[in-house]
Amino acid sequence: MEGNNLLNNLIRHLAAGILPSNIVINEDGTIQFVEEEEEDDFEEEEEEEDEEENASENSRESSENTRRALAREKRERQLKEIQTSDLAQSIKMNTGYFPDKRPKNCVELLAERRTNRRISSSWNASLLHRFIPEEGRMWERYRNHVFCGQYSKDGELFMSACQDRKIRIYDHATKKKVKEINARHIGWSIIDTDYSPDQRWLIYSSWSDYIHLCNIVGDVDTHEALDVKPEANRFCLFSVKFSPDSHEILGGSSDKHIYIYNLERREVEHRIEAHRDDINTVAYAESDNGNIILTGSDDNICKVWDRRILRNDGEAKAAGCFIGHSSGITHVSAKGDGRYFISNGKDQTIKLWDLRKAKSNDDDVPMTGSSFDYRFGFSRLSSRASHPEDHSIMQYTGHQVNATLIRAYFSPINSTGQKYIYSGSSDGNVHIWDVLTGELVKRIPAHDSVIRDLSWHPYEPLITTTSWDSTMRSWDLIPSGVPIERRRINPSVFYESYSEEEDDV
């Protein structure tokens, strides 16, 4: 019966022109049935695929473990090196930690202040670096995004720049607005501002061909447009800075050039092609000298320039470059000593650099990592990928860099000894790190949207933040609702009083 079924099945397949896979016709014309091994072959193939997948997974896991081990080793090496550096010695001395001396506690410091009128210059920082602002209060509410906000050098004024094309200047002691400037030639928003070193003038820039110069003090208002005469049709100076001697303005632009504008001759003195992409940020390495210039770009590289040897013949070369970010640079800020600076990057990291360890300038340095332009939409966060040639001396993470050019700074020397680095964030938080350990010591939930700029008061334990949620807020040590009386006294000694009767408000 079974043989008849097989024969009938064979006849049907032959009639259809198909020879079953389990039938073989021998040379003598006989037909031979063979056992199928398809299932066994399939199982073997599945086993081989599983083995290959497991091997690949093991390889990935091994590579990840190796990467983490190398990262830990690098971190330990960085911590060991920075603890013995001149940076560590400077911060420790500025905050009252002297070799072979026990640091004084708060009670001892206050007793010293009461009994001794001639205290050391580091007394303020010795006391106040222990207290990080965290109590918030609303200062001002606007109708548009706030892009910039900075205290003056003496801490008496605060300047905000808003997307409503207005620059507002406030008295810090009274919190009242003392001056309002209607900005001109504005495309999108006011992008950057800066005080002159003598605090009598300010400059601002936007998507236009001009730097605008305005007076802060004086009975007669001055508002002058300084034409930098770019070659590009669409142009923006993303960053502008007064030189320390107030004779020049430094700018970084969307056309990959740095501009140096001579205020005495009212003309551009230098126009240097400095990077291969937008220059988002510029700074001076020293607070009292304009010879050393820092730049950061969307080509992922920071560069250092010597002002004394710049030329306009296309042969200008950077004195050195700093490689380590895997995405564009949003901000650079110098410690002011001509040795150290930090850079904030779209790779979600802040990096600390030693100017003495710059790599020699090389036009063939490859653009590694990624580059994205988040001006045309809220892009995904760039990954925190490590750079194979990273030579930064410390890295700080935990904040978010997206949507705009987020800024980061060293904390003030007079009140903290520059012990901290602080930054805004696109998640609306203020982030504060210890410079020497890289530890995130404070995260302040400050706003409902991006914090593009913020400023730590030069003498008081107070931070003011400006945000895209259209508000400006102050953060200090005193709970919200408690009235504060600020007194104008010698700025080298911080003092404020409040009513204890209203502690429960």
C-alpha cells in the first residue's frame, strides 16, 4: 500500500515536470529514494548563526569593557596629575588651604573677621566657597527668550539681552532697571554682548554686518553701528569681546573668520580665516592682556592665536590647537591666568585645557566625530563619544548642550577661588562641578526651558540665570520670601542682612 502511494506521488510530480528532492534516477534508469536531511541542515545553520551572534556579542562586550577600563585608567591618571598641578595649588591657596596648615572652619573665619580688620585677600573665598547658591527667586519675566545675561566686573550692574530686541541694565542692589537699549539690525535675536573693561560701554551682535557700540553711563546716549564689511551675504558674529585695553573688539563669525576691529581707527584691522566651520566663540586667555586669543568652532577644534604675529595675507597660522571634542564647540572661557581655559561642546562635555600643552597647528588635522546644526530644529543629543586624540586634562559631564550655544564659566576668584565650573543646560538646570575632581557638586532645577547664559556674582554667593522660558531668576543662600537688604560697601567684603522674623514666609 505504501509503495503504491509513493509510485502515485512520483507519477504526479513527473507529470508536473518536477522531480522530488528525495528521489534520484540512477544511470541504469532505476529510481532510488533517499532520506531528507533538510531539517538537520537547517538546525546546523541555526546553530552556526547562534554561535556567530554570540561571538559577535562577546566581542562587543569585550570591546566595551576594554573601552571602560581605558577610560577609568585615563580618569585616574588625570586626577593624579591635576592634584599636583599649579592649578590645584592656585585654587587651594585662593580658598585658604595652605601647606602644613589646618584649614579654618567658618566660626574661626568669622571670628577672625570680627577681631582683625586687616584680613588676607583670600578671606572671602576661604569662607564663601563652602556655600553654593541654591535658593531661587524670580527677578524678571519677559515675553520672549532671553539669550544673554552677565554681571559687570564690579557686580553693581546686571545686563540681560532678550529676543524682543531689548538690552536691559539693572542695578544689582535695588533690582531695578536703570537703562533700556533698543537694539538695531537684529536678525533672529541679539546673539552676544560684552562690557568694556571700564564698564562704561557695551557691545552686541546679531545676524547682521555690524557690531553695535552703546554707552552705559552718561547723559547723552551713544548707539553706533561698526561695519565689519564681511564678504558673505548672510553673516553673524556669534561671539564678541572687548580687548582688555578697550582698544579693539574681537569677533568670531559664521564665515569661519575671526575679526579684530580697531576702535581708534573705526575699521577692521584683521580678518583671518581661522577654522573650517562656524566660529561660535572667542575669548582672551588673560584678563589683563590681549595678546593671546582663543577660538572655538563647529569643526570640533579650539585654537590659540598670538595677536602679535597675525597677518592679513592669508598666511596667518594658529599658535596651537586643542583636539578632544567629538562635536562642535559652543563656548570657550578662560581662567584669566594665561594658562587654563574650558570649552563647552555639543558632545555633551566640558573640557579643561592647559595652554602649555597645545598641539602644534596642523591644517591636516581631520574633522572627527559629528557635526550637526541645531538652529534648524531641536536635534537629537550628540553622543558623548571619546576622541582618540583627546589631550584635555579633565572632563565634566551631566548637562545637556542643544538648541543653542550653551555657555560655561569658571566661578569667581573673589568669592570661590575659581574652585568650580558652572554651566547652563538645555534641560533647564544649572550644573556646578568641582574643577579638580570633575565631580558634579550641585544641580539646580532652575527653569522650564533652555538656560543659554548665566552669571555668578563676582563677590557674593549668588547666581543669576537667563532662560528661554522668558524669565530671569536669582539663586542665593537665603530662602525665597525672606527680604534681603544689600548695602553698597567695599566689594572685597560681602555683606547682606535679612529679617529673621520672616524666616517662615
